[in-house]
Amino acid sequence: MRKVMGIFIILIFAAVIIVPAMIIEGIRLFQPPVQVQTGQQLVRVYFHQNGDIKILPLEQYITGVVAGEMPANFEPEALKAQAVAARTYTLKKIEEARNKPDDRHPGADICTDPAHCQAFADDSLLRQRWGFFNFWRYKSKIQEAVRATQGMVLTYQGKLIDPVYHANSGGRTESAAAVWGRDLPYLQSVPSPWDKEAPRYHDTISFTLEELDRKLGVNLTSVPAAALAPSGGTAMKVLEKTPTGRVKTIKIGNKTFAATELRQLLGLPSTDFTWQVQGDRMIFNTTGYGHGVGMSQYGADGMAREGKNFADILTYYYRGVKIESR
């Protein structure tokens, strides 16, 4: 009886453990070998959160950038446009790093700080953001957008462009010359009516006057409220606007600020703003989100929803460029 039981246990063990293992090994042996792409460009990425540097294949890195920079529920053609812009931006950064390393990401070509380079989202972050089931659906969608545009970049007169982009322009993009004082023929102002569908097309942000004094190094708490009024005020007034109506320079207290600097200091969504004073608080009303130069991401999605493809989107926001494979 014991001998029979022993044989029975061995048979069960074989059925549960050995046979499945043999089947799995057989499947593995008969599968085609994994194809490893050779000669793919590598990118040295500085992760600003912890100071690590990782070397990633270019297309894998671009997948993480698209996932980090653009909502995954956007149209596929908008995601493709983002992939081409991100790839161009990355390769241009690699060129620049060879000539002059950047102290903000030492030993690397590019960093994950969106305030300086491009956002990047790895799988662990995306699982948290999207959830288990959406992770596979959205990741596959983005990977397909990257694969469909593999190797494609934007050039102007044979050179890689600086393909800056932003969330939404507030209805019209801005030229590079108006924002950064650097005129680039492919970064000119164009209408972007699709931006009106963006969730942060209009926004408000408020500060106490004491907070503004501390952040800006001024003394607004000591001036009369009338002096801070948007019209006729002497302690706070716009000195210059861009051709699209954004604030370019502004006087606050005894200081003059470039609007781009003020946006950074206060964390304003854009430089297209007005303000009002309510008691001891100042409320900024903004239109658009981002610096406004180059491709509007919500504009790209709006164009895609109207049937435009990624090439249409890119050549609309970046004037006179060509899409090439490298």
C-alpha cells in the first residue's frame, strides 16, 4: 500500500511540476530568438529626482518622454507628432552635449526635469498614473506611435531644429523672438484655435501681498490698493506686450521683471495674464499653459481630431521644416 501511495505521489508531482516545466521549456526552445536591434542610438539620461544617470536606447527613451509629456488619451496622430518633436529635441541635446556639456545634467545628454529638458515617465510611474488595465492599453498605444515614426526628426535647412512645445497656447502661439529674444524662422506665431478645449485654457492663481513681497523682493503691502490697480496703477503696471498680447515686461514695486522671469518666480501658467486686487490678495487670471512657443499639445490633438496627420501638425506649428529619417 505504501509503495502504491509513493508511486501515486510521484505521478502527481510529475503531472503538476515536471510536465508543465517540460512544456514551457519546449515552447521556449521552439520560439524564434529575440531580435535585438543593433546600432540603435543610445541616450545618457540624468534623472534629476535622485541624481542617477541611465543609458537608454533612443526609442525606449522617446516612449517614456511621450508618456510623460502628453496625455495618453490623445489621438494617435498627436502622439506621433509628439514622438517626432521629442526625438528631434533629444538628438539636438546630444549634439549640444558633445560640444559643450551642461552643468545642470553633468555626464549626461539630457535630464528628466521638464523645466529644463523633457519629462520622462517609467513603467512604475505609469502604472500608478494609469492603473493596471489602462497601463497595457496606453503603453501599447504610445509604443505604436513611437514605432510608426521611428528615426523621424525635424530639420530646417538640413539641421535639427529646436522643437519646443507646450500644453496650450491660449489660442495663438508666440514667436521665439517675442519670448526669448531669439528669432528662429520655424518658431513663428500661428493661430491655435483648438486650444480652447484644453482643461486649463483659463486659470487663476492668487497670492497674499506678503507672499508677493517675499517671492519678488518688493514691498507691495505698504502701497495703496489703487496703486496696484490693473488700469492706472503706478506700483504695478505692464510696460511692454508681445505682438500676441502677452505680457513681456512688467513693473512691480521698484523692480522691472521680464514676464518669463515673473512666470517662473510665481509659478504662473503663462505670461498671458491680467490681475485684480481683493483685500490683501492679488489674483492673477491667466490664459494658456506654458511658454506658448512651438507646438501646442492640445492644438495637436485638436488637429488630429479633425483628421490631420502628424506631418500636417508638425509642419503647421514648425514653419518651413522638413521631416527626415536619421
